[in-house]
Amino acid sequence: MKDSGKKAWGIGLLLFGLLYLVQKLNIVPDVIMAYILDMRNLPIAIGAVLLFSQRNRSVGIFLIVIGILLYLKDIIIWTRSLSDFLWPILLISAGLILIFTSKGKGK
């Protein structure tokens, strides 16, 4: 087994163990733990570990895309409610861009 493969397994086991310990100690409320331990997060978590530990990142990217597709229904609902805030966000962004990209006339 290559060194990067060992590292990926080690990170995965470490994260799984930490999540299991947090769940058993009831440190985090059950509502949040249910979201963290949602099976739709599994491809994203595995993909992120593979993305940062493997040379060939295509498998990691593929798993992350699969995880995002599993959340597609929630993303669509979230973006519908986000559209109410579109113009204020665009105006604030434009203002920040103008402020931070303007070249100040020094003293």
C-alpha cells in the first residue's frame, strides 16, 4: 500500500472515530449530529479525503460531485429563498468591489 493510501485510511479512521466519540459523549445536539451523520455526506467526506491525499484527484472530485448531486433538491430549495436576497447581495458586492479596488490618492 502506498504512503498516500495509508494517509487516506488514517484520516478516514481518525474522522470516523472522532465523530463516533462526539456522538457517544453527547457533546453535539442530536439534530446537528443527524445532519453530520447523514449518508449524503459520505461521498463528500470520502471525496475530500481522497482529493487531498491522492495524486490522482479525479476519484475525489467524482465523489464530491456525486455528494452534491444527492443534495440537489435541498440546493434548489435554498436558492429559491436566496433569490429574495439577490439584489441586496449584488449591491453590497458591487460596493465592496468599488471600495477595495479604488486606488487611493495617497497623502
